Amino acid sequence: TDPTVVISSGAPAITNTSPIPFTITFSEAVAGFELTDIVITNGSSLLLNTSDNITFTLNVTPDNDGAVLVNINSEVCTDLAGNNNTAATQLSRTYDAIAPTVAITSSVSDPTNVSPIPFTITFSEVVTEFELTDILITNGSAPSLNTSDNVIFTLNVTPTADGTVSLDINSGVCTDVTGNTNTAATQFSISFDSSSPSVTITSSESSPTTSNSIPLTITFSEVVIGFENSDIAVSNGSVSGLSNTDNVYTATLTPQASGTVTVNIAAGVATDIAGNSTNQASQFSIIYNPTVGIDKIGSYLVSIYSIKGKVIVEIKNPENTQFQKGYVEIFNLLGSSVINKPMDDFSRLIIPIYDASSVYIVKVTIDGNEFANRVFINKE
């Protein structure tokens, strides 16, 4: 009877043991069986041992991760009667010495106002004994950890406060099926922001003002998205030229008539990057009165009067000062501008008034100096 042979191993089908132990068992004592008679794929062995020529042992060191195969062909040895052996059934063991890696991600963008924040933890292979307590959470907490395959885990973290929420997973907290412990995850951090941006409206112009071009500064507490000129509500005036640098916007406020000019910004007109809607601004108001300071007239320098439907501006300049720039503004009693023109003559100007007979306010500005007077224009 030909001797039969069986190959076995004390290592599991998937193992990280190296070298891997194998046992070769014949049905009877054999002669001429040597290490070179064993066909090994993806590994090598230095020694074959036996005490009875029936049971042989060897240790195989894998060359790489993957299948390690051990095989014995027929007719490599004989029993004592000279019968050749039959071939063995090939035995395979999968060698896995690679530690499972892990990555932490979230489906929400950074920064976010979402609470709780969803997180996904993905291992490179199936792991065992991974639990919620293995996740280090800063500025937040999670009630549970869920998985259906022990590869992908999910959890929802409720932030404790505004600020950075971070997740860490240390190395060695779980293993793959062969017993390799995991590597550490790269920390995942996300900024949680649930606070609505505040906004203030200010101006460098004091109240009351004679200026019909009032600079406005609109300052948000953080960078916002979607803020436009149409989001500014003005009573008795209009706003133009809105521009910004980061969270600070500037614009020009133009009064419509003499009196109080107000500026409002309602809640919810814009959002921060996290999606929080803006708060309402405190109302800004300023009094527009182009007649302020009308009694402070340097009559020795500038004379302002009217003759038959015309405004006359005369400049007495005995020292022949070389004026650089000037303009004349004429307002009706409602504060609305009737005429606004540059000065092309610094001695005597004649300006026709085509509106109805009434009292008008004339303001002359020369090289930054202002002069004003009330005049009655008689159209008769």
C-alpha cells in the first residue's frame, strides 16, 4: 500500500505568526523524505525535523503578505516495502502582518453650525474590539458608535461650545482578525460656530451735518456672505458705492432733504461662513441741516446776495490770494439741492435761479473754507 501524507498547521487560516508552523504526517514510516521534497510558495524553511520518520515538522518564514502554500508531490519517498508516497493535498495559510489604518472624516464643511456633527471612521479592513471609548473627543460628546461591517463606523458629536471640535484615535486600540493592532489616525478637527454675526453702523461725520455726502462704515463681527446695497434700508436718503474689505463695508449716504436721516439693517440679510444669519443692527441716525453755521459768515471776504432772480457771489481779495478750488451749493428750504456747480470765477459769479420765488440757502466753499447766507429770490 502506498503511504499517504497530510499537511496541517497549528496557525489559523489567516495569521500574522512568522514563521508559520507546519506538520507533515505520513500514514507509515518513510525513507528518503527531505526538506527539498516540500514545495513552498511565498516562503522558505531552513530545517525539517522528525523523530520517527512518520511525523515531520518545519517552520516557514513568509516572503510577503499573502498566501503561503505548502505542497508535497507523489513519489518523493517510499515506505519500508518500497512503495512510493501519494501526493498530499496542498495547504494554504494567508499571512497578514499589516496593521489596519484608520481615517476620520465628516460630511459637513468647515466651519459648520450643524449640531450634532456627523463623523465617519473608516478602517482599511475588518477590526475587532473597537469601541466608543477608543475615540478621544475634544469639545463634544457622542452617545453611541454604529457599524454594520466593523470597517466603517459612524457617530454624531454634539459640541460643548463654539470652537474647535477634534477627534483622535490612538494606535493599538483594536486589532484586525489576525491580531495586528491599528495605527493611529490623523486628528480630525472642525470649527463649530453657532453664533449669529452682529453688525454696527457708524460714520465719521458728526450730527448735525451740512454734508450731502456722508461716509458710512458697516462693521460685522465676522466675514459674511450675501450682504448687498439693497439690504440697507434708508429713510430720507439713499446709499451708494457699497464695498468691503473682509468684514468691514463702506458706503456713501446721500440725504434727500433737511431733517433726520436713518439707516437700518434687518436681521437675516446675510450669513457667516458657517451659515448663521446676521443679527439686526442698531439704527443709525444723523441730522442733515445745510443751514448749520449760517451766521458764521466772513463778510469781509465773501458777499452773497440776490438780484432779480439771480444769486450773486462776490469775493473781495485785496491780497490777491491764488484760489485753487471752489464750488457753490444752493438749497431750498427743504434742504434739497437746487444747484451744485464748481466755481470758474473767483471774483464775481452770477447764478440764475429757475425755481419759484422763495428763500434759498447759498453755501460757498473755497479751498476748504465754507461761507453761507440765506437769500430771497424774487422771480417778479
